[in-house]
Amino acid sequence: PVTATPTPKVGVAVFLLKGSKVLLGKRLSAIGHSTFALPGGHLEFGESFEDCATREVKEETGLDIDKTEYLTVTNNVISEKVHVVCIFMRAVPADPSQNPQTLEPEKCDGWDWYEWNNLPKPLFGPLEDMVQSGYNPFPTTAS
Ligand code: 8DG
Ligand code: MG
Ligand code: MG
């Protein structure tokens, strides 16, 4: 059709956690250009959230992930044409000594580990909203 009706998409973003750090990359995509975001992408037809997380992290960083689990979901109306229901997962690197690679240089300026208490700015809008609300992706340790 010439004028397609926009529809919501499903995104999967991954809090890849190493110690007290999280993996972020500066986006070069039109949506959220120059902001720091988690690795992730769109859910493919028939895919599980876990499989999408594993695939997107591998495609974007070359890293293999482990202990992948669902955290939460947010509804993100990003612009007049972009509405993404984003599933947030967390995981740890399968091999903590493995370094992230910039495998999609047209979409990301580069990946690095950042202390949760000292995140870079600006964060991608949906991620900034979570941080502002006090969200913490790290597992709570038994006390
Ligand atoms: P694909 O073609 O590889 O499937 O998609 P992509 O180019 O990698 O998609 P993306 O924009 O990186 O992620 C899909 C959507 O997920 C994004 O447009 C909005 C939503 N999203 C959030 N927060 C985050 C986040 O922190 N990181 C990523 N990557 N996506 C996020 O709401
Ligand atoms: Mg992707
Ligand atoms: Mg992506």
C-alpha cells in the first residue's frame, strides 16, 4: 500500500551484566541517534525472547550470552511513526574475557562496559526513563 498504517513492533533489549557493569553502545541508527543503548533488536516471527536476545547480542557484538532471563516490558511511543513494545532481558557473557566487537558499524559507534552507577549520557529514551524511575537490572543478592 502507498500509505501503510503504522503498527507497533516488538523489540528485545538485553542488559548484559558483567560484575557491576552493563554493556552499552552509542547508536548511529536514526531512532535515538547518538544515544547510548543496550544491544537488541526486533523479535522475528516464531522466535522466543531468549533466542532473540542471544541472536541480537551475537549479531551486534559477537558475544555469546548465558543465564538469559526475562526482566520486564515497557511501552515506548518513540515518534509519530515508531511504537515499540520492548521486552527487557538480562544475561551474562558466556566468557567474561571475550571482548565486544562492533559488528554493525552503521548502527553502532562501538560497545563498552559501563559502571551502573556511572552511566554515559545521553541514554536512549526508553532506557533513560527506566533509570529515572529507579529501575535496577541486577539480581538482588540474598540477605
Ligand atoms: P533488527 O533490524 O536487527 O531487528 O533491529 P535493530 O536495528 O537492531 O533494532 P534496535 O533499534 O536496536 O532495537 C529495536 C527496538 O527496541 C528499538 O527501536 C526500540 C526498542 N528498544 C528500547 N530500548 C532499547 C535499548 O536499550 N536498546 C535497543 N537496541 N533497543 C531498545 O525500547
Ligand atoms: Mg540488530
Ligand atoms: Mg540493535
